[in-house]
Amino acid sequence: MSDLSPDLDPDLRRALADLADARGLAEPGDRDLTPEAAQRLLAAEAAPVHEHAHRLALRHDDLLRRLGQ
């Protein structure tokens, strides 16, 4: 994978690169968002969401089982 998306808006690409850098997820010296930095950024953002979803699923296990029947 060499590029995230050829049609990604340059301003958005820079903003994502800045965010990845600010969170310590970009490689030193990166001036653009690399696919690897994007993956690390998305994983870092997704982890708390997955954890919260898991806690909700455990808390409402009975309801989810009944809805699945």
C-alpha cells in the first residue's frame, strides 16, 4: 500500500498527518500521512470505541440475546 487515497483532500491529509504526529503515531520526519501512520491513528482511535462497545455488550448481554432470537 503506497498511498491512502489519491483523491484525499490535501488539507485533510495534512490535518490527519498533524494529528498522527501530535499523538506520537507518525514516524519522525514524516511530512505527510503515511499509510502506516494512518493505520496507527485509526487503531488508536478505534481501541477505546471497541472497548466501550464490548462493555455495553456485556452489560446488555441478556437483551442482545433476546433480540437475536
